[in-house]
Amino acid sequence: MMTIKSIAARALLASAAALFVFGSGTARAAIPIQHWTQASGAQVWFVESPSIPMLDVQIDFDAGSRRDPTAQAGLADVTALMAGKGVAASGSLPALDENQLGEAWADLGADFGASAGMDRMGFGLRTLTDPALLPQAVALAARQLGQPAWPDAVWQRERQRLSAAIAESRTRPGTVAALAFAKAVYGNHPYGYETTPESLARIDIADMKAFYATHIQPCRARVSLVGAVTRAQADALVAQLLGRLPQTGTCAALPAVPEVAPLAAAREIRIPMQAAQAQVLIGQPGYKRDDPAFFALLVGNHILGGGGFTSRLMGVLREQRGLTYGVSSSFDPGRHAGAFTIGLQTRPDQANEAVRLARQVLAGFVADGPTAAELQAAQDNLIGGFALRLDSNRKLLGNVANIAWNGLPLDYLEHWNEHVAAVTAADIKTAFARVLQPDRMVTVIVGATP
């Protein structure tokens, strides 16, 4: 008679053997995403992927750090953390502490956990679809999602651990630069809140329970699934996963969160610190994910600093001047305008020159846009690498969850390459000139020679 562990091991071998088939097929075929809404209000996005005996699920809620109270920065993060520290007893089912819960998941060869970002709190399940495993994994995930134990003793321990980790991180130049940059770019917006030992001290279990009850409701769920199940199975699984959450019947709108305010003027922040390398961050609020120029900004940033060794910033600061081993630029669009950031490290005595050149490259790009050769190379690179975004269940799930969270068309992935190919140099120049103001950016320099 086979044990649960032996079944899990057998299925894992089968899934590994099937992985190559999945990756090669997905790159060529359209991805049919199905979408529906359950009676509870939960919205579901589903891709049937029968080649691997595995199911990946992501459940997202509008419960990220943008929902943190001002005085309790970190509430969303620690709520997600503590939601996985045990489950409460229910009927004939005994309570499980954090160790017992971990052992239960290990026995099933599956995992389930939560994390919070700026906009959303997400719960992820990965399990094999063997009939001896899948029902148990879904039942355990439903308990963990719907009936967390909220052990106060564990929170006291975790709060001390997190406070110590925060104190240690503040000794690192990279962390110091990132905190100063976020505060300067976002101002009073929740995107810029800093979790501190003091803010953690103002959070207790009752706060987590209240936050969870308000935000983690079936009617607020956006559920993405990729795996070897049918639509009927997927629908039933989602209903079971959400079934232990309170069924409110109504779903009151959450309070609106204000937008990120644009910067009124340039600002330079220098923080003395003994370090072998100076940390430099330059940027400002960027754009929201629903910006109609998303693809122009994506391709343009690839050219400016997101394309690795082929980017313009890398060409000037590293290849031509040898000021840094690496420099990059990025946008972080979300429900609000996430930061545009240029980041680099350099010798402390070279920081001023590196900042001057980075600003010069940025200003030139915003004013003139890319060359025809830069645009073609970026489009070829992005289109050529598109298949790598979808070469596993987990990567495909991330893309489906992106569609779900941002309300994108179901055929978004099928037309992604077309959108990239359609971007013109004029599109990029227009978009960057509208979104970025090189003369009104924050510059943070940690550890540089005055």
C-alpha cells in the first residue's frame, strides 16, 4: 500500500518529466484563459494545463501595505506572516500549531503561504493533482486561509525577531538608501511608509484579526489557477478554498487611497556612511499600471536602463567611463504611481561624477527618445525572450494573476508581442516626456565623498 509521501514522490517525478513538454508547447500555442464570477463574488481566472500533474493557485486581495494605518506601518506584512502560524480547531479537526502545520504540508508534498506587497495580499497554493493528495491539500489550505490560529506567543517572538532584523538592516548602506529614497519619493503616501520597531510595537493580534476580517473576504478575492484540473474542478476548488472565510453577503467598498503626489522640485539627500561602495538612487513617482502608454514605457525603459548590458545607462557609465559594474533603471507601476528608479553603486570618490552622468543620460533620453537601432534591438530582445515568461506553471500563473489583478484582457498574453512590436520611437519620447521630469528628481547618495 502506497503512503502519502510515496504518492507525492511519484507524482513529483512525473511532473519533472513533463516540464520540458509544457515549456516547449506553451511558447507556440495560444493560452486560453477562462474567467467567471462565483456566487460569493469571487472572480476566477483559469488555464487548464494537463501536461503536468500539478496545480498552482494564487488568491489575491486588496490588502497590501497601501491599506496600512499611518501609525501601524507593516500591519499587512505581519498579518500575512501570522496567518501561516497555525490553524484553529474546527469541529472534529484539531488545532495545528506552526510546526504541525509545516509537517502537514511536507507530508502532502505541497505548500501554501501568504505575502503582502504594496497593493495586494496574496495566498499561494502549489500541490500535485494526484487524487490521493489534491483533496487533502485543498482542505488544509482552506483551513489555513479561513481559520488562522493567531497565536499571541508566536507574535511576541516574531515581533522581537523582526525588530532585530530591522535594526540590523539599518547598518547596511543599501537599506539606508532605499528607505530615504522611498520617503522622499512617496512623501505621506502609504507606499512610502517605513516599518519600524515602534510601528510593530503598536500592532497586536486584535489588529491583525480586524485587518484580516475586513479585507480577506470571498467577495474581494481574485483567484488565478493553472494546472491539470477541469473548469468544473477549478470552480469547486475555489469554492472550497474560500468556504471557511466569513460569508458576508455584501461587499462594502474599501476606502479610497489617495494618489502619490508629484514632486515639486529636485532634492538631493547625502547620508554619510563608511562603505566600500557609495549607493546612488535617482528617481521620482512614475506611472500607474493602467497607463495607456504602458508598452511604450516598458520598451523605453528596456533601452534606457532595464536591458542589462545593452542599455544606454550601462553603455555610458560602465563601458565608456568605468564608473560602475552595473547601473539600471526601472518602473514599479501599481494601483498608484510606483517609483521610477535609477540605481547604481560606485567608488565613493566617483559618486558625484556617476550622478552627473546618469542625470545627463536620463535628460537626453527624455528629450530625444531612442535611436532606431536601440528600438529595434529592444523589441527583438523582449519578443525573443517572451517564451521564457511562460515556460513553467508558476511563471504562467504569475502572468494570469497579473491579468486578473489589473483587469487586463483575457487575450493579453497572445497579443503581448504585437504590442511591443507596435511601439515607435515617437511613442517612447512622448510617454517619457509626460511621465518623467529630470529636473524634479530625488537623488539619494549614501557613503559618498563630499
